[in-house]
Amino acid sequence: MLQYTARRLLSSIPVLIGILVVTFLLARLIPGDACHAILGEHATAAACERFDRANGLDRPITVQFVIYMGRMLQGDFGDSIRFSRPVSLILVERLPVTIELSLSALAIALVIGIPAGIVAAVRHNSSTDVATMVGANIGVSMPVFWLGLMLAYVFALLLKDTPFALPPSARLTAGMSAVPFYQVFGWQVVKGSSLEQFLEFFANLYIFNSILTSQWEVLGDAIKHLILPSVALSTIPASIIARITRSSLLEVLGLEYIRAARAKGMPERTVIFKHALRNALLPVVTVIGLQLGGLLGGAVLTETIFGLAGVGRILFEAITARDYPIIQAFTVVIAVGYVTVNLIVDLSYTFLDPRLRLT
């Protein structure tokens, strides 16, 4: 197992380097330049020359790439051209938002998608099966931006004076703040140090931070603010997971060993959940991994609608402003997320199917 994990980690290094090279080149091949995107269309040639010199954009592209790789290997993603702040600080602020939103959306998708797929497969060709698949088709076809706006309209406006009202934007109610866990525990951390940034990253995961420090009021408020965007973001993954679960389980239920188990008089519940479902989960786990990776990098519409300052939103703004350091740093982070998720999925195969442990 350790050798397999090490091989997968080593094989992912060329992938990450390739992604970094492609991102570095494509960001600079986009029509336009950072100077006019940030200073405006009427920026003079002299102003753009000073701008490029100040941000190191006047050097040959190969020199820029070598400098950037050297910095990144030291954990330095450079400074944002647009915000004039270290990109690492922006990562600490923005990445936890997307992680929290993506994991919440995936949790809802799993709770809805897997049971729906199982019920549809067990009651194949029944009205329940048809209704479930119609619902899945609607869910996968429904635009996220429309669903998000409708959810905000219903729960924030129509139901605003009822117990079912939910906030339509932000992560916490105005005036409420979450005290970082390292401050609650009285840890002495040097201001601006790498350790502080590391701890602040986890502190910005409000649900984790609130549970760790028993800030229950903050926890409840954070969950309330997360419900609408998570539901909006979970509809497509839930629909895809339901359809894959149904088709995979139907295929397994038609195999010889399932018929043999039924012939022995085993209870149907035991046949489905102990014998069939475990083998049917292999393609489902693959889809779950792909959906999680997609959620980490593709939540821009949901974050924009619900006013969440996450990865997708700032990455879109950085591409528009030609903020190369942010584009490169966040793309690398998303790529690392994909590689990590794929590694976890591959390792989970060995637990679902013991035969794979021999390879």
C-alpha cells in the first residue's frame, strides 16, 4: 500500500508541473494585458511600461517562469497585481470558503443521491423508479444560477417572517465573528508568520473552528448561511450520483452470485446492502471524486449569487484582471485538490474490492 501511494504521488508531480506550465502560458496568451485591465483602457505607454517593470512583466516569459517556479518551490506565490497583497494571504482567506461550501454540497449530494439510486434500482421500472429518474434529470438540467436565485427569493423574501427564513448571502450575520481557535487556546503566534497563516487557514473554516472552540452560536449561524448555497450547488452532483448508483446497482443485481444468494433464502436487505451495494460502489466512488474536484474549482456562480468570497469567484475576477499570480496559484491549488481526491478514490478501491490489493 505504501509503495502504491508513493508511486501515485511521484506520478502526480509531472502532472502538476504540466498544469503549471500550461496555466502560465495560457494566462499570458489571453487577449489584453494586465496593465490595461487594471489601470484602464486609456493607460499610456509610459504608465504601462512602469507597471510592467514594477510587476516583473517586462522580462522574457521564460525568465518569468523560472523566477515563479523558484518562488513557488519555496512556498512563495508572489504578490497579487490587482490587490498588491501576498497571494498566500488571499489563499488563506478564500480557499476555506470554497472547501466548506464544496464539502457541504457533496454531503447533501451523497445523502440524497445514493439512497435515491438504491431505491430506484431496487424498484426497477416502477413508478418510484420513474419519479426518481425524472427528478434526477430535472436536477442535472437545472441551471445553478436560476436555482440559487429562486432559493434566495423564497427563503429570504417570501419566508422572511417565518421560522423557515434563511440568509441569502455572506458567511455570518453582520456583527458576528468567529474567534480563531489558536487565540481561544492562548497560543503565542508571531504576527505575519507562516505558522499564523497556517493556523488562520483552519480558523477560517468556520464550522470546524466553532466546534473546536465550542462557539455554538457562531456554528448555528454559519450553518444557516451555508444551507442555501450548499443546496443549490448539490443538485447536479446529487442527480449524477443517483443515476450512476442506480445503473451500477442494477448491473450487479443481475449477476449470478446475487441470484445464488437469493436462492439460499437470504433476506433481500442483506442481499442488497451486504453483497450487491459494496461491489456497485466502485463507479460511484469514482464519480464522487470527480464531483468533489469539480466543486472545488467550479463554484463561481454559486459564490457570486450568495456573496461568498471563495476560490471560484476570485479566480474569475483574476482572469478578467489578468492577475497572473492569483491565476497560477489558485490553479495549482485546485490541481493539487484533484490529485489528492483521485489518490483517495484509488485507495478506497482496495477497501471496497479486496482483489485490487493484489495489484
